[in-house]
Amino acid sequence: MGRSLQRMSPRNSTPRFLIVGPLFLLLAALSLPVAASEVSYEVGLRPRHVWRGITLRQFPVLSAAATVNYRNGIGGQVWIGVDLADDNGRSGEIQEIDLDLFYDRRVGLFDLRFGYVELIFPGGIDNTGELYFKARAGNAWSAGVEAYYNVDLLEDLFVLVDLRREFRRGDLWGASVATGLGWSGEEYARFFDGREAGFHHWSLTLDLDHRRDRTSWKLRLAYTDNLQSEVLPEQPIHLWGGLYLTYRPDFQGSS
């Protein structure tokens, strides 16, 4: 996260983690063939770590995630990021853990998600959390909006909108291209050394994926840039990408 995060004191982050942590242990215990409709595991490698248009790491980062989705729409994900270079003296160490609880629902043309994510930084940086909402409509062409409200450190809003076009060649190959636009509130902007609310960044993303049986991989190439230096100062990295491998075990078939 931003440099200013290290200057801010935590606000009841430990008690909140003591609540969220056991919920994830419960999700893990319930990820049985009868309970879960889908379980997936993903490993990702990014030469640079860019998040919401912000350069968080200028060196390689390895990520791993486990996601559980239940038939009633409730789901959860555990995500971790590991530094792969010693630029900050923490090579091989976990730099972030995200605990995400969410509820998915289809309403008319819209796929909706309501959730809460706890962001944990084992390197001594204060924890924080975000309430969020996502909505997407469309098939080959789709439009989406995401809104995140930081509940403690910032008490401020960040919004993303995007337009996406997907292409498929049979059941195995697929691609998508998306363009996105970010907006941040004043406290969020100041958190990353900006000075005022406004349009934060724009991005262009190209994904290529291949699916076979229960395994898939995705290659991502993206470009991002700030829109107003008063909201987000110029970033050192604009062109970035990553390779992601996903495995979805067939618990139903093996039971």
C-alpha cells in the first residue's frame, strides 16, 4: 500500500481479525463435496505488482488464492502475496493476506456481489478492511461497476467502472479486452500522496486464456496511467502483466 499507511495507527484491527479469521476456518471446514458448489486454487506470477493503477512493487510477486463458492451464493477467498526479490529486504516473505467474504446474486440482467475484505500486512503495516459492491451486465459485451468503502483507516470511497469484450474459440481458447476508469475520494487520494478527489487512473487490459478439463491458465497484459496528478501522482510502472494457473478439483466426482 501507500507510504502513508505506515504512518497511520490501527483502529481495532486485531479484534476484527479475530472475528473474520474463524469465519474463514469455518469456510475451509465446510468445503466438502456436499456443501461447496465449486472450489478453486490459483497461483499467479507478476513481474510487477500494480493495483488500481498504483505501483506497489517494482519487482516480481508470487500470489496464491483458494476460493470456495456455495450453492446459496455465499463464498470466500484467501489470497496471499509473496515478494520474490530483496529490494525491500523481504524476499520470500508474505507481504499481504486478503480474507474475502462475499454473497453473489443474479437479479435480472445483473450479476451482483456484496462483500467484505480484510487486508492484513504481516510486515508490520496496519491492517484495514473494505466493504464492497460489484455489478456486471452483459455477455460477449459487458459493463461493470465496483465500489469499495474503506471502513477504518480512510473512511472513504473508491469506484471502478469498466467495459469488456470477450471472445471464445471453441471450449478451449478465449480472450478478453477491457478498458477501465477509476475514481477516488479525497482521503483515498491523500493516502497515496494525492491532494484531492477525482478521476484516479485508466487502464487497458488484454487476457488470453486456455481451459482443459479442470485446469486453466491465463496470460494478462495491461497498461495503466494516472489521469490527474492531483488525485494520483505519476507512477513508475505503466506496462505490466502476469501469468495465472487455476485448478478446480472435482470433489463431486471423487466422492
